[in-house]
Amino acid sequence: MKCFKIIEELQSIIINGSKIPLSNKVVISQDQVLNLLDELIREIPEDIKDAEKILQDRQKILIDAQQQGELIIKEAQATIEKMVDQEEITKLARDKSDQILAFAKQTARELRAGANAYADEILEDAQKHLEKLLETLKQSREELKQSR
């Protein structure tokens, strides 16, 4: 995320600014800081787009998992219907279909759970990055206010 690089540059400017004796204030280039803040403002929407893309990917993963689960269930039901045709294998067909259906449902649950866990991990990571970005922005603004 380019925003973090810009924030690090802002911090570097503040840290490396000329210190005013007997205070915790520094002299920095207003143009340089304002240019970096403008660049940061331009980059934030890109980071937000990245987060939105992650949300869309999560939705796609959930939809795919749901479709796969439904397909497995349909295949299991089709297998059940084929096996039930003969009287001798009816019991075997029911037992086997119950096993297949249970497996299909379990697989669908696992796929859904895995997709949710993956999406949650990605969203948590994005949230941490955005929170860090927001905190750094707040600190930079506060340092800029204090240096005036």
C-alpha cells in the first residue's frame, strides 16, 4: 500500500527536520509536507478500492462454495434416485445416499467455513492496514499542527 510509504516519508521529514532549541518543535518544508499529503489523499481511494476488491472476492468465494455444495447435493440425490429403482438394493441405496448426502453437506459446510475464514483473514488484514494508516495520518496531522 503506497499510503504507508508516503506516511513514512512524512515521518522522516518530521524526524529529520531542524530542531528549534529548547522546544520539541522542528522546522520543516511546508511545500514538501503539503505535496506528500496531497499524494496521500490521491492514494487513499486506491487502498479503499483494494479493500472493496477483497470484499468482492470474498463474496465470489462464498457463492462458489455454495454452488459446489448444491452441486454435490444434487449429485447425491441423483445417485439416490438411480439406486432406489430395484427392490433388493433399496436399503443399500438409502444407506449409501444418506452417507453421500451427509458427506455433501459436510463438504459444503467445510467449504463455506474455509471461505469465511479466508475472507475474514483478508478483511482483518485490510482493516489493520487501514487502521494503521488512519492512526499514522492522525499522528502526522497532530505533529504538523504542533510544528506550526
